[in-house]
Amino acid sequence: MAIRYPIVPNNITVHLGKPDEAVRDVTVSFTEYISNVASNELYPTWPVEALKANIYAIISFTLNRIYNEWYRSKGYNFDITSSPAYDQTFKYGSSTYENISNIVEDIFNNYVVKNGQVQPYFTRYCDGRQTTCNGLSQWGSVSLANQGKNYLEILKYYYGNVISIQYNAVVGDVSLGYPGYPIGLGNVGNPVIAIQRDLKRIRANYPAIPIIQDKYGIYNEETENAVKKFQEIFNLPITGIVDKATWYKIKYVYTSVKKLADLYSDGISEREANFLYQDELKYGDTGIEVQYIHYYLDAIAFLDPDIPRLPTNSIYNNNTISMVKAFQSKYNLPVTGVFTYTDWNVLRNVYKKLLETYNGDYSDYINELYPDYFLTRGSSGEDVLRLQKFLYKICEYDHSIPGVRVNGLFDELTEKSVLKLQKDYGFDVNGIVGPLLWRKVVELSKR
């Protein structure tokens, strides 16, 4: 499992005005943005500890906007505005103060968190003279610094002892929350986990949304039903598929009910930010994710001489590295031998294309290949029909299997047969058919 901590972005896109104002967007480096805001809101002659406290507030406020996709969840294509009425004062192209920029360079990947939470804290602040608020007072921080308080004591004075600093956060390219493709029945992975997590919390405010009990990150029938009800409540097309519009409406409602852009936020705990699927797999890693990679690579290697077909098991070993490097090289990915989330998307697309386009002497083998998505109760179509044919052959000699109707519908009887096989052969007993169980079903059908 991997906790999804916030990443400090290399760049940030700023809308040069109010959200709906017809002005351009600019993309600047994160440090340039923070230095610009700090130089336009603070005085370089202020005590160093006051400057640090204020810059921490500016950094954390900015990261809160980015992490929660505050504007993107509302349909905008930027991260933050330049308007102090909505966000912070940013003047594109304006000069910055050297001492302020030096502080920014030193602390830009540190931010304020509320204890027990992972998201950057919504560090609301105001100047303390013309405006006051429940948050940090910029001029008040000067008085506190002159009394000998350091930046953390100043921050705790305004935000309470419940806050601390997350130091040395990872810096990199921040990918958008929406994975770039519609998510529906049979999909699996961290995007599904995010949808399920958010809908479970939203349900506390909208109890008409059905309960989701899945713990494997698989988009099953109960997830589909919950999405349909959400779409109905919020006047979206009722498809049961999470497209971009539904994804960001879920994100927007989740942020609202959790008050993530608020001083008094419920916050996201480490448990809630805990995702099943690693963003990177490397030498020595073990588990079902590694087995999945091996399944896909082995199937591709069987038909593609550019990918070596080597013995594998559930451990990410030297054979895995050799196969991954060959795959990465062929598909113009960084040849590292480390398997990333980007590699995973490419691998699945290659596998899917193989299933759709392959014509050759291996038609029977192609028929036995896993269909590239999880089959679960409610699934239908040719892939379910293939599964049922394999199950039917097993039932002919193993009469302990409940049976199956070969009708292309993953119904209750199909689920019962799958559950019995999972129990008999040591799989998770969840009624869901993934690549490893599919391979076992094919193997058993040949007896």
C-alpha cells in the first residue's frame, strides 16, 4: 500500500484575474509564483521569522488549492487566480525582493499540515489592518516576531497547536486527478479507490447514495449503482460511468462536504490517503500487482519477439527488469526497469490493442487471453460468454461447482461458481475475475 502524499509542483498555472474574468492564464514555476506573491504582499524589511511564517502560509494556501483541484473541479483549466479577493496577490512580471526569494528557495517544499491529516492546511490569512479574519494576521506576525517568537510559534499562535510542518515534500510534476479515460464496470486501480472513498464520505451528507463495501479498488456493480445515484442527485447523465464531468463533480462535492478549503476542515487522514496500488514497482517488490504485470508481459511476449519471455513468479526480480526494460524501450518510455503508473497504462493499452487487432495462427490462444478488465456481477458481453464457456467445461467434471448459464450475463449463478473456485484454489473470495483467476479458469477448463 502507498500513502498518496501531496507533491509540490514544478509549475503552477495562474489565471490573471477573477475566476470568470476573460483574461489569459500563465504557467510559471512554483517558486516564481510564491516569490511573486510574497513580494507583493509582504515588506522585505519585516523580521525574518515574520517573513517565514507568512511565506509558509502562502505556500500552504497554494498547495491546498492545487491538491484539492479547487478550480479544476469547477471546470476551470487553472490552479489558482491572481485575485486577492479569491486567492493571493500575483502580478505577472513584477520584480521580487532578493531576501524574500532566498527564503522561498529554502522552504518552498515545506508546508503546514493539521496533525493527523495529509492535505496542505488551508492557511487563511489577512493583512490585519485593513482586513481581519480567523487566520494569520500579516502585521500581527511582525509584532510577534519582534517579541522573539519564531515562525512556527507564530503559525501556532494563529492556527493552534494542532498544526505542524511537513518538511522536504517530494517535488515533481503533479498529474491531474482525472486519469484521462472514463472509468466504469470492471476498471481497477487507484482512480477507482478515489471514487469509492469520495462517494463513501459524500453518502454521509446524501444518504440516498448506496453503500459501497468493495475494498479491492474494483469498479463493481455496487460502485456503478452509487455513481448512478450521484449522477441523478447532481443532474448529470445517468450512465454509471465516471467521465471527466462526473469525476470533477465528485471531487467538488467531496471537497465541499469535507471542508478541505476551510480552516475547520475535516481533513484527509493517512488512512483515507492510503491507496492499494503502488505508483512504482521495483526489484524485490512482491504481491498481486507484480503478478498482474507478469501476466500482461508474458502474454505480449508470447506474440512479440522484441519482448523476452522469461520465467516469472510473484517477485519483481531480474527477469522482470529485463522484460520491463524491453517493453519500455519499444514503447518509448524511460528505460529504467522500474515499473511506473505511466508504464501500467501503456502496458494495458498495448495488451488491449493486441486483443483487438491480432490476426494470426494463435486464434485459440487469443480466445484464452484475459479481456483487460475485471469481470464482476453485472458485467455482460462476449468476454463474460467466454468465461462462462470455460466454467461450463469445469462443471462437466467438477460437480461441486454450482453451474453456469452460458448467456453472456455475469449473474448470480456465475458469481457462485466463481466464488467456489476462488475458495478451492486460494484466491480472495470476492466473486471478481481478474487476470490470475482467469488464467486458472482457463487451465482448469482444459482438464
